[in-house]
Amino acid sequence: MKTLAKHVAERLEERALCLVFENDVERCWPSNKIAPAKRTEEIQSFAESQGWTAEVVEGGFGTRVIFLQGLAPA
């Protein structure tokens, strides 16, 4: 998780968003060990703990997560 957090933080310093692909998501939140809803919840919780927001996108190319700087408005 520390490596992912560092990667995302570095990208968010340079860009408005950071896109993380399935292979990196899978390392931290293995889909064969976590139910999909719980996985999404854990990813979003991780993002919030870092001061980011996360949108989890499921599709034909696997799971992707879009991290954005700042928390979503309440």
C-alpha cells in the first residue's frame, strides 16, 4: 500500500488524476479474496485516508481506479 500511495501522490502532484490499472489494484486488493462491493469500499477508504477520491471502474479490460486530489463534497 505504501508503494501505491507514493505512486499516486507523485502522479497527483503532476496531473489532475492518476489512473491505476488492474495489476496494481490486484496487488493491494486481490479480487479472489475480497467481494466486489467490499473491494470498492476498501479502495475508496484508502483514497480518503490519503485525502483523495477514488472512482472504481469495472470493464472489459479489468478494474481501473481513478484517483483524484481532494475529497468529494458532502
